[in-house]
Amino acid sequence: MKHFSLHQQWVLFILALLLLGSLYFKFYYHPRPTPSDEPVKEIVVEVLGEVRQTGIYLFQNPPNLREAIERAGGLKETAQYDRSFSSMILETGTLLTITRESSQIPPLPPSSKGGQKGIKQDEIKIRIGRMAANKLLVFSIPLDLNHVSVE
């Protein structure tokens, strides 16, 4: 009967340990994910009023006013609104209320043809506010204690 020498036994023992270690790391070891420097934060904006699809929308990056209106399907009807504010960046928890108001453009100075009436024009008004407290709590957005009530 042939036996392994002591040196051969140590070599086989080390090879067996390496084999078991590699199997452990392959099948059982799952490293914990390292936390990134900045967690993924979604921007929450609620859009109500004269848009095609009112609702609450989530953005990966802070949207501007135009992007929020486009995400809500755009305006129901074509109308004029002040585009100078369309590049304004919105923060999380913003409520956009879009309303249509009719305005009367004054008539031109009277001419020899008789009286003229003013032209009626629809104008879009966009009011920027804060979402209701219960909605802010659902999305884990901090409340501004200066603007919330007990309810």
C-alpha cells in the first residue's frame, strides 16, 4: 500500500482549501453594495389645471417650467403665456396651477368707421405654489413649518 509523504499531504491540503475558498466566494459571498456619494433623489412636481393630463410627476433632474408642462401633455388648447419664466427651475414639492383667463384688449382709437369693440384674448396664468402637506408626506418631502397648519 502506497502512502503520500508529509510534504505531498500538505500540498493536497492547501489545494483543497483553495478549492473550497473559491467555491465559497463564487456561490455564497455577496459583497455589500457600497453607498454612492449622493443617493438618487427624485424631484416631485404636481401639475393641475389647463393641461392634458393633470397629476404628480417624478423627474430625475430638477425640471424647468416648460418641461413640467410638457410632461403633463402640454396645454389643452394653444394659448399665450409668459415664456420668460419657462426656464425657471422647479424644486421638489412644487405645485403648478395653470388657469385660463380671458382678457379684453382695448380697442384702437376711434376711426371714422364707427365704434370698435376690443378683442377678447385667452391668457394662461401659471401660479407656482407648494403641494398639500399630505402629498408631501407621502413622498417624504420635508414640510415647511412656517406654512403648514395643525391638520
